[in-house]
Amino acid sequence: AIPLQPLRHLQRTQQPQGQRPGGTATGSAAAMARPPAADVEKPGETHKARGNELLKAGEFREAVAAYGLAIEADASVPAYWSNRSHALLRAEDAAGALRDADEAVKLQPGWAKAHYRRAQALKELGRPHEAAQACAAGLEVVAAEAEKKELGKLHEVMASASAAIALSGWWHGKVSAELGGFDQEFCFLAEGQLMCCVYGQELTGEYILKDVEASSDGKLRGGVHVDLNGQKVPYLFSVDGNREMLRLCCPMASPPERPRTFDGPGFVGMRKGRVGGADALEGLSEGQRVLRYLTELIEAMEARLPPDTKGDSGIADKLLEEFEGGGTVNSNQLVGPASLEDKSKQMANDNMLQALRLKYTDSVAEAAERLIKGEAEASTAHPAEAKDLERLLRRFKRAGEEEREEKEDAPAATPEPELPVSAVAPAPLAPASVQASAPAPEPASAAAAREAPKAAPGVGCCGGCFAAFRG
């Protein structure tokens, strides 16, 4: 590191041999920095010109000495401090470069280059947020297009670097009820790597930061475009100045575009760290897991049955037809003519069903389905939980019967245009053999069993999380 003040100390450091009293440097650096005798009437400018020549020649320490003589001649000229800041940075003294850049900004706050010098020094010191702020200050006063371009480029790099540091590590938060109401965890790693965790299942991916803004109070805001298993989701993000709260908002439209505000069902607030507490399912027997799965499943199924809208029946049948065809069902397909509030509730139930299957695993869901369809007896499969399981199975049967009665009484529903809000991938057509003949009627309990869906990728915000985990 090259000390900057006082100048005599700097000269002693550079040339300990031959130092003259009174601060006049001798030796090679001083000789190279000293102006010709004919230019003594403008010593500051002459020293500066000499420093520029030395800097161009790669003689960085000698250039520092020359600019130091210019500053000694007239310390009120910001260009002398700016030039020495640049020379110090090239001589690998970032701390000294920052001190000189600070002085240049103090002397001329409206000079964009002084802010640029300060940003460069802060970058080398590993302080990207302050570097981004310095660039922002320069952009407010810059006039020349070339300087504006350089400042803008450095600002983008520094703001993104600051955001990468602020985002690093684990974050957790509960997504909205419309998206399933589950706990989601993100871990932002180095080199743009990402981990997402839902119900203990982890998925790796990548992320890219875009259009990041760094405010003077330490806050960051911009885009974080996530790619999980081929599912691309452009989030809007912001991080508070204390780095304790991360706000994310995913798009609810198709094709997905980054949101502009933090609201709607795509918003989730996350806190630093992982979800607290042990796994609630850890240590439970299969029967206990099946019981919990069925409890949550019947509650979701009952919630999705519209109480007063006769044209909204047949939900279980629609679910079966689509899931067996390998497709997905969106809210509009299920409920037909309905209010936006009804469709929002329907979308919430769609995602809740997806989350249940992910939470309890396929093996538990399949065991529950066998009970609902009558392929297994609760007293035999899970004797310890048989009484509670049989009570739940009766609820499934009642729900199926009520749904079938509504379907028989309901008038034909008028088709409605697709809603963009759910952004769900359309269900593929069934095979020709299936389209040619309608399925035979079946018991209500079997229809209700279809409420335990198979993997149906794409239900949710722009087909994101569940499609990624199921992909």
C-alpha cells in the first residue's frame, strides 16, 4: 500500500535514499516526475502531464509520485486527486485510491468521473453495494454518453454482485393459499446455483439477477430469474437493508412476465434461515401418514365443492378424466361459469392437492386411494387407525353422492373463455379410443377417489414449482 498524506512521507516511502529537507524528492521516481524547468510557471499541470505519460508507460508508482507533486502544487484541483486515485488503483493500493477519489468527489460533487473512480476503488475493496451507489450518484450528473455507458455497465455489475451477496444462503416462507399454502425454501449459492426445498424434497437449479437497483439505505430490488428443472420463473425480488427479509413475487399469467409489484397470490415473504422445527411426519407409521393424508384431502375436496352453484358439479369426474389422460385441470375447466373469487378458491384447491401428494409421497397417496376405491380394508391394512379411517371414508362417500346429485339436477353450463390468471398448462386430448366411447357410470365412492390426483405438472404460478419437482 502506498501512503497518501503527507506528501513528504509518500516521497520518503518511494525514495528513501537522497531525500532532501523541505519535501523535494530525488532519485529515479522524483526525477521522472519533475517537470522541465521551462514549465515551472504551471507546475501542477506539468506534473499532471508527466504523470499521465508515466501511467501510460505502466510506471504506476512513478505516476503516483508525479500526481502527488501536482497535488502539492495545487490541492484544489479535483483532476489531480482523480488521476492519483487511478494510479494508486493500478499500483494495487485500493484503500489509497478510495481516499483520493473521496477527495475528488468532495471538491467537485457534480463530476461523474470522480464518482466512477470511487466506484472502482470500492469494487476492488469488495464493497459492491457502495460501488453501485457511487455509480448511481455519477449517473445522476453524467453528461457525456461514453461516461454514462461506462458508469451504467459498472453499476449493473456491482448491483448484481451486491444482490448475490445479500441473497446468499437459505430463506424460507409460506406461499399464498392460492398456490397451496406450503412452506418453501430457497438457497442461493455461488456461481448462480440455486436449491429449492418443499416438504423436505430438494431440487437444484440456476438463477440470474437482472435490472438490480441499489438504494442509499441498503435495500436492493430487481429481477431474479429462476430455472428449476427446465421450469423458468421470472421473480421480482427485494431485500431490506438489514438483509433479514426477502420479498418475492412470481407471475400469475402466461406467458410469464416478471411482476412489477409485490402483491397478489404470487407474493411470498421470506426470512433468513431454514424452516424451524422437526419434520411433522418423522416417526409416524404408514397408517398414521395415510390418516393425515386423507384428513387433509377430504377437507380440500369438500372445500372445492361450490355450495350454491348448481352448474359447478361433476368436479371429481372431470378430475378423473383429466388425470387418467395424463393432463392437468385448471380452475376454469373445473368450475365453469363462476366469479373470479370462486376461481381463485378453486386454484387454491388445485395446488393444495398437488402439495399433499408431494408432502406425503406417492406411496402414501396410493395406499389411501386403495382404501377409497375399496381395493383394501382399513381394518386389515391399518388396524390401529381403522376406526378413524372408516369415518373419513364415509365422508368421501357422502361428498361423492352430493356431487353426483348436483350433476343430475344441474342445467348445462355455458362455456367460458379461459382465464389467464391461473396460467396452467392445457390438458392434452385423450386417446382416440377413449374419445369414441363414454366411460360407464361408477359408484360415487370411486368418483370421490379421484380427488387424490396423480402427478399433474403445471398447476400453479406459470406452471412452476410442482412441474419442476414432478419433472
